[in-house]
Amino acid sequence: MNELWVPIAGILAPAIVVGLIIWFRYRIRQDMQQTIRLALDKGQDLSPEIIDRLGHPKPSKNRDMRLGVIWLAVAIALAIFGQAVPDEEANVIFLGIAAFPLFIGAAYLIIWKFGERD
């Protein structure tokens, strides 16, 4: 019975994550529409630019740095986990897997360093 939970969790966990992402996006859109309705009910004039800014907020200036640090932390965690596994072949595999988030994090940090910040 315990062996059955591993594939069930492997299928349910991504489905739950995707479901939560879809639900939160729905809630954000619903809250934005409610804000627009309240503004129109109070007689405020809403230009297309204001509605566009409400729907697509400007990303943070340090977004790339945050993403880079997160990806680097994932790479370090994978590398440490790979070193904790007693199998030598697994160590190499985990280090190889850790290289992907390492380079993604480094790319985000490069973009942050040389990117345009107003």
C-alpha cells in the first residue's frame, strides 16, 4: 500500500500546484474587475492606460536579482543533496542537474547587473 502513494503523490502534487496558480490568477482578475466597477460606480473616469496598468502592474526593479538568487539557491540545494547521497553515480547526476538552475540564476543576475533600471 505504501508503494502506491508515491505515484499518486507524483501526479497529484503538480495538479494541485497548477490548480492553485489558475485559482490565484482568477482571483487577481476578479479583484481587478471589482476595483474597476467600484471606480465607475463612484463616477471616476478610467482611461485605457489606467485600466492597462491595473491589469498589468509594472514588475519590480529587482525582480531579476531575486529570481537569480532563488535559482542559485536551488542549484546549491541540489548540489548539497547530491553530496549527501552515498552513491557516487548519483552525486554526479545531481551535480549535472544542479548546473541547469546554476546557469539560469547566473543569467538572471547578469541581466539584473547590466539591465536598465529606471
